[in-house]
Amino acid sequence: MRSGCHARICFALNYNRLKVGVSEILNSQLMIEPPNQNTTHRRALPWGKFDSEAGTRHHLAHHCADVAACFLRLARLPVFRHRLEWSAQRSLSQLDLERLAALVFLHDAGKLHPGFQARGWPDERWRIAPRGHVREGLEIFLAQDAGQNLPLARHLQLASLVAWGVDASLLRAVISHHGRPADAATFSFSDARRGWSSRGPYDPASSAKVVGTLLAEWFPLAFEGSGPPLPQDAPAFEHLVCGLTTIADWLGSSTEWFPHVEDLNRHYMEIALRQAEKACAAVGIDATRQRSSRKAPISFAELTGFLAPNPQQELIGATELEAQIVILEAETGSGKTEAALWHYMRLFEAGRVDGLYFAVPTRAAAAQLHGRVVKAASRVFAEAS
């Protein structure tokens, strides 16, 4: 036996078996049962989303796929990818993005805890205190004793995460996707082993094995080859990954695009990728449709409805796109809004931004400004707006 340790993510395993471990997982036969309303059967399935009013549950693997698919869609957009690469201080390959998405897939791994699963069955007694899923998610990967991790960590591809260069800080950034940073706590291995024991028909280890198997199956590129390690000691990168995971979780939790499917579907990732594309376009984050609608550069007259810019607007039009902050001070009615729109459109055409934000002091001003922006977008993008 040999042991290895990366930051605070540690593991101990037989490296002779590691070489064939992923292929064994991929070749193993997943027992995916047909829909069954039997309560015992349903309690054995890990849920990721639960609607108490509708009485529906979304399989944890499905929810993880929804969020990972949304993250991957966001990370592939030119603006977000540029920001990720800037914060990482290096270019990011498709392999990097796939591995980040695979890590995001594990954002809710803590929901495997029996104390969390019990919350989805409020009318039944599980004989366990209710638990959350943030600290529990970290516990899976960080609780260790003499280089030994919980079996769940092995099922959830810990060895591969370490090989990719995922350290405890990046892991914590993804697990902390609800906004509050997860505590940098130490975890008792013995307490963790007791807390993660089976409850009735629900076995967290068996569920983790299924989720981990699907992770390798749904992100095959992430598990191929070596490649450089993911960025480390990069706070800005971790902060951005956390933010994108938060957005992805918000999108991936909407039943409008991701209706609940309780029984496991081995081919669900294909559905998640399609729905993620629709979700990102529907909320306006993905501007691909607007970009593709343009066949020629956008003119000032087309954008604003005025034949030519005034001196202030000309000045803004000549401003370097690399400028981080641009301030225009002029009297009311001098065309500052059109100047701002002109600067935005120049950045948009250069692929540097996908959206525009206005901050004004009153609701009346906001309503008036919104109407002007909508008209400008209609002139430029027509039906694609």
C-alpha cells in the first residue's frame, strides 16, 4: 500500500488497482430499476430536490447533472471563459472545463447524508437528527485518519480529484455554493463513520457508488489523460468558480427547465445538457442568439436612432476598450444613456461582455431607462432581442 496527500485532501489506495479502477466502474452494471412507487424502494433512492407541496423528488444524480451542465454551459461562454482564464492566469482547455464541471457535479455530495435524506420524508421516523449538506459534503472528502478516507470519498472519485490538482480550497469553493463560506474545520474520522451509516433501506455508501459511477460515465473526458493540474493558490479563480457554481445551482434547481425525475435515468446527462442550454438562453445569460443575429457591425444610428453622435458620445466612442472604469459627467438630456449604450455595444461586439447594468436612484427613472434600452435592443437585434 502507498499513500498520498494533496493539501488537506488525503487518500490511501492500491495504485495497481487504481489504473483499472475507472474502467471497472464504467464497465460495471448499474442496477437501474423501472419506476416503482413502493415506499421502501423510493426511500432507498437519494434525492437532490424535494417539493413538499407537489410531493415530487428529483434524484440526486439528476440534480448534480443539472447543475454541472449549467456550469459547463456558462464556462464555455466567451465572456465567462475569458474571466476564468484571467483569474487562473493561464488558458483553460476543454479538459480543464470538463474537470471543473465534474467537480461541480459533486457540489451537493453532502446530501447523501442520511440526516439530510430524512428531511425528504417528514412523515417517517429515521431515528437520526436532521442534517445539512455543506459541512457534510466537506466531511466526505476531508475526514481522514492516517491517510484513510471515508469509503464514500473513494466511491466519489477522490483519487481522480487529487490527480487533477483539486485542493481543499477549490473543493470548499464549490461546496460553499450557497454563498456562506464553509467552515475550515477539522473532521473526526470516527464520528464521520458513525454518522454515515445506513438507515433502513437507505445506504449512503451504495448511493455514493452509483453517483460516482455516473460521474465517470457522464464526464469521460475528465478521466482521460493527465493534463496540467487545475489552478491552485488562486483566490480570484476560486471566488469565480464559487460564483458560477451558485448561478448554475440557481438555474439547475428550477423545475421550469429541470422537472423532477425520481427514478434514475442512466442517460439523463443528455437531457441536462439540452436543458442547460435552454435555461441559460431564457434568462439572458447566454447571448449566443443575439450575437449570431448580427451580420454587420452595429452603427451608432442603428443603436440610438440618432444620425450622428454628439461630442460627448464621440469621446466615449473613441475610448479604449481596455479601460476598466469610464466616467462621463454631463448635464441632463445630453445623451449619457446613448453614450453608455454605445460603449456597451462596442464591448459586446468585441466579445468582452454579454450584459449591461444600469443603476438609477428612482423607480420612475428605472422604468423610463428600461423602455429606452428595450427599444435600442429591438433596433439592433430585432426578434433575437
